[in-house]
Amino acid sequence: MLCHSTSHGPEILPPIDAGQGNREFAVAAAGVLHDLGNLIQIASSALNILARTPEMAGTHREPILHRARTSLDHAGTIVRQCVVHARDTAEAPPRSDIAGCLADIAALILADEEPSVALDIALPGDLPDIACDPIGLRRAVLNLVFNARDAMGGKGRVRIEARAVAGSVDLRVGDHGIGMPPATLARVFDPFFTTKRDGLGGIGLPMVERFVRGAGGNVSIESEPGIGTLVTLRLPALPQETRS
């Protein structure tokens, strides 16, 4: 099994020249557009289902409509968050509930009449909250689920599990897809690097790594061609006494 990992403290950028600054902005902007594209794709898929089956009963239509609404709501939240960050507005300390995050993602992914991806989610009941932005966490996990789907040819089972580990939480997303050879694995966090034939890609994993690094965590990836890939996000847990 091949493994690649990153480990950093909270993201603090050193002084950079104009060229580097433009590059940082381009990567961040591409990440936002990439994630908005994922959410628009989900909403479009849901609306296409309704358009193809106008005779669908209301009890079946409502979950699909909810999926479209939720996806577009998430997209709007990302846009609002970008505006808040641009204004440098003071925010409350970040807190994320992994179970709630995964419930949101499951609602988005599984609302199809015949979903192409099944999620196997295993969480302990006493999992602590984690010290990171919940919107960023949702974006990161959704990116990993979409990557797993693509690696499995658009259909299969994605495993998601979490456990508390010495002041942190390990969140793991795995698939039984095509896996990656060493040369690809070594470059998965390089912005705009992609093996897709259409050249569209290379943003999801760099943005996941950027988010985790900014939260003071680290990412590791294990992958083997023909076997699959396992991505582990290690994120700082909130002390038990600070939970609401």
C-alpha cells in the first residue's frame, strides 16, 4: 500500500511576491468555483430527474426537490462565506459536528431514485466535535466522495468512518476504485494536476489539503492500483468540556 501525507500547523502564509499572491488567489478562486460546480451538478441532476418523470407522485418528488434546494442553499452559504472573509469580519470560533456534516452529505448524495453511490457511514456515539469550519468540512468531505465516485467509474460504495485519537479526530473516506500509482500519488496535492483526459480537475484534493492544514490538521492518502484509495483527515478535537 502506497502512502502520501502532509503535516502542517495552522496555515500562516509567509511574505509573498505578486506572482505568488496571484497564484494563491487563483488556486483559492478555482477551489470555490470547483465546489460550487459540484453543488450545481447535484441540483441539476435532481431537477433533471423531475423533468424526466413529471408524473412522479408527490411523496417521491419531495426528497428530490429537497436535494436541489439543499444543494443550492449550500452553494449560497459558500458565496456568503467568501464575502464575510473578504470583509475580514470577526467570526465565532469554528466548531463542526461530523455526524451532522455526514447527514447533510448523505441527503445530497442519496436522494436519487436510484443513487449511483452508496455511503457506508460508521461513527461512534461519543465522537467529539472538531475545531474547524463546518462549511469547509462539508466541502472537503463532498470532494472526497465525488473523487471516490469517479475512481469507481461513477458507481460503487464509499466508506466513511471516524474515531477519536489523542486530542484529534480521524475522518477516513475510502473506496474500491482504480487506485493510484506512486507517480500520481506523489502529486495529488499539486494544484491543477490531474490525470483526467478532459484536463478538468486537479482542484479537489489540493483544496481538501488546504482546508485541513488551515485547521491545524494533516492529510494522509493510502492507495494501491486496482485496490482502491483511503484518505484520512486528522483534525483537532474540541475538549469535552467546551461542547454545547
